Amino acid sequence: DDLRVLLAPVDDAGLAASPRDIRPTGTVGALLLPRSGDADANPEAWLRALQPWVALISVEAGNRGGLPSPETLASLSGTTVLRTDLNGWIELTSDGKQLWVEVERTPRR
């Protein structure tokens, strides 16, 4: 299989309002979540259907909106989750089959 990446438009109101319209056809290598991981824009069934190897969440450090939503993070249990507020920049490289990920920083636990 070839590697597939879904870059959901972060601020696309249509997608964010109805991600269920995207019909997954199997696992995606990487998924950029819309609306900074807001639960309404990232329903659990949609995330589980896509089964991403790595989930990317673009969210500002110290955001006051509580993003990403705890429900979204729970839905991604077992998935590698990378967040710009914790990891800084995130670089994905692929040869079409494999995926390599590099981040600016690894948060302390």
C-alpha cells in the first residue's frame, strides 16, 4: 500500500462542521486534525475509521480554549499524537511507503 496523508483544512467551516462527509477507505499514515483538535470537528467514529499512525494537532501554546479537547485525545488513544504547543514544529518525510517524523522538541513527562 502507498502511504496516505489527510490534511484536513484547519479552518474550513464546511469540513469542521461535517467531517463525517469524508469517507475513509482505510488507515492513513498521518492526519492533521481540523480546528485544533476540537471534539465537535473530530468525532470519535471518524478518527477511529481513519486509524492514523500519527495525528497532528496545530494548537497555540497556552491556548485558553482547552484545545485539543480531552474527548479528541481519548479517541486517539494508542495513536502517536504530536502537537505544536508541545512539540514545536513537526516535519514529515516520506518515500511514499514509509513515514519519518521529526519534531523541534520532545516534551518532558
